[in-house]
Amino acid sequence: MHFPIAHYSTKRSELCGMCKFLPHSAGLRAFFIIFAEIKFLKNMIVGRILEKEKLMKAYESEYSQFVTVYGRRRVGKTFFVRETFDYKFTFEHAGLAKSSMKKQLKAWQSSLKEVGANVPLAKTWIDAFDQLKDVIKNSTENKKVIFIDEMPWMDTFHSGFIPALEHFWNGWASGRKDVLLVVCGSATSWVINKLVKNHGGLRGRVTTKINIKPFTLQECELYATANKLGMSRRQILENYMIMGGVPFYWTFMDRSKSLAQNIDSIFFNPEGELHNEYDDLYASLFRNPDSYIKVIHALGIKKVGMSREELIETINISDNGKLSTILEDLEYCGFIRKYNHIGFKKKNAIYQLIDPFTLFYYKFMQNNERNDENFWSHNQGTPLYYNWCGLAFERVCLAHVPQIKSNLGITGIISNVCSWRSTDSKNDKGAQIDLVIERDDNVIDICEVKYTKEKYTVDSTYNEVIQNKKARFIQELQTSKAVHLVLISASEVQKNEFSEEFQKIILADSLFC
């Protein structure tokens, strides 16, 4: 496989400053500049610059490489790998969801036949990987790129898949210099535990780990521009509050429709592309999804999240390894976050639902009792809508902490991102701060998040609330650090005596950096 490097005039402004993150190697740098712009103009890959760099570095290695690509479902892992290699592989295979070992091996045989290997049906995974060895041996390509997608589904009960993979890699492929093994999976916890953190024969064998994360607001803006969606930044922000940065969801946006029309059509129409996404999402990732959905549902009710003890009581589950596995799986897949309240011990960790789509589902789709196909349009401007806006915008901010830190000028300062709530009263809304940045330069930023459609004015009432909150924060923590007030606003903020109480005001536009 050969990627020619040629001179190409790049409009760097269209890449929104992303070129500064490109690798220093002249050849690789040229490749990524060309690749980024070509794909941008062809409405294909947007962003993923650093991820491409890592994958191509593995490809260009003089030794065989074992690469894992992981991330939540629908985030574009398969598309990323295929586009990077222009859909050209020595061998490509995808595991079958919820299928027996026999069906998995049958599918493997079919994939081998696609590359010209006329082989019998393997009885074991050892035999199956021996068949792959023959394909690699017979290939004339300088670098043999092997892409195995949705590998977690291939590891069926008592199949011996992992030992066979160990035997293939440790006993044969790693001893060559021409194999690039790229494995992919949406069941992120499986990839992490069975491959990256393997304590057996594959321990330390993964040479490159690539985490494909949801798009940022900036990348969604690039996507919207490339696909001529005609969306303002406010509309991109609101759509992000619904869909998050999941590229697959954004592909259903119809540029001939308004944002409201798109949301009604995609989510609330019974024939809509994502009408059944909630059920499909968790069922496709987890073999026993009911327990996972119970945890998600419980966290969806309580905005600030729950401790492990609160979850056990709420969903009536035993305090055993099962709950730990569920929480770890959901965290790895990006549906929840685990965080600590500043001033509390780590064992008192809180679990919070952060997936925008799931939050949207609980606020709107689940409440559409009359099956109104225009439920979203009919609820614009209602208390339900504005209650959701505040919560959803907070989640957007949590997904853009690097951008917030950049605007604060503290990118290079070690910091701990956490939350805080007063010990005096758990029900006191004025004593809850969702985003706290504790910095190593002896400053603590307490961030207030506000979502309004119109220009926001900090009035005397709100000023009294935040000053009380700041005072209680200092008193309870007994901190000697400077405490700065930061306002993150979706709209422009009216300057007045009360807005001056904030050391920094960050507008939503700044999250697009």
C-alpha cells in the first residue's frame, strides 16, 4: 500500500487551526494536510488528525504492530480505519453480533474467500488463525494490513478465541516485520480489559491504542459546513445538546429542513432513523442490557448523579462485582462519568449520566405519551424545553473542558476537574457546583453555566446566590487558595456591576475553538 506525497495548496483557515496539531515529520505532515483537506472537501472524514497520525505511524513502522481502535457505538471507528487505508486491506473481517462460535467461524471463512482463500470451515480459532497466516504468507504487499472489526463479538463463551489470538500474535505475527493488525470494537470495556489491560499472554502486546471520541463542537461545525447544512453556531450547539458529537447521528441531518423539522423527523417519526436508537444502542453493546439500562435510568432521574450506595438502594442490586462491571463498562463507553466532589475521599465517587442522546431520550422521547410526531416543535419554549436546555448545556461544557481551560489560559497547568455540593444541605440548589477546576497554581475556578436564548443579564438576585455559594464553598473547604468565579454562557452577557464579579466570562462561541 502506497500513499503518494505531493505538493498541495491547503486553505488552512478551513481546517480551523487544526494544522498546528500535525506531526513534525515533513512526509507525514504533508500527508495529513493533504488528507485532511481532501476529505474535508469531499464531505468524508472530518478531524481525527492526531488519530490518523498514530495509525499511520504504526503503518510505517519497520516492525509488526498491534493496534486497537475503540470508542462508543456510532462514533465512526470503522469508517475512520477504512477511509485511512482507502478500503484496501490484505484481510478484513467483522464479528457477528450475538452469534454462536460456529456462525462466527462461518463468517470468518466467508471473509477469507473474499480475498481469494478457498479454505474449509475451521473447527477452532487456532485453525482459523492458521488460515489467516497462509493469506499473509501469500500476500505480495509490503505491509499486510489486517483489519478485524467488532472483535468483542467473536469472543463467545468457551470459544478459546483469546488464546488463539495470543498464539497467532505472540507465536507468529509479532516475529515478522510486515504485519499491521488493527482490531476494533464498540464494546470498549472488552477491548480495554481483554487486550489493552490483558494480564495473560497478550500483556503489553498492544503497541498502539487509538480512542475514537465523539466530535467536538468544532468538528461538528466542520461537518456541517462540509455538508452544507446551513446551520448557525447556535443551531449546531443545540443539535450537539441532542445528538452529542456522534457522527453517525449527524449523517441523518437533511439540509433542506430546519433544525426542528430534522429533530421531529429523525427522532419522533415512527419511521425516523433514530426513533428506536435508545433500545438498539444498549442492546447492541451489552450481552445483558437490562441491568445496564436500570443503572442508566436511575442516573437519568438525578441530575447530579448518584453514589454507588445510592445506586444499590435505588435499583435494588447486590453490592458485588456485577455492579462494578456495569459502571466500568458504561464509563468506558462514554455514557457516564465518575467524579469526586472536591473535599471528599475518592471512595465517595459520584456517577453521572453525560450522554446527550440518552438525556434527550429521557426528557423528551420517553415523555411523548401521545406519540406526537412533532413533539419537539410543539415543545419549543416550554418549561420542559428550558429545563432540558440548562442540563444539556452543562453536559456540553463537561465535554469541552480542554476548551474551557484554554480560554482560562491554564492549558499547561495541572488541574483536577471535579464538582462540589454543600455538606449542610444536599437539597440546597444554591450549594451545588457542577464544574470546579482545582489548579496547581493555587487557584480554584468555580464555573457557573447559564443557557439563555437572549442576551443574559446577571442581576442582583443571582449575584447574591453566587456570592453565597462562593462563601460557603470557601468556608466548608477551609481552602487558602484563591477562588475565582467563572461564568460560561450560551449567549452574550450584558456588562454591569454584577457581571464584573466574575474573573472570566466564557461564551459558547469559545467552545468551538
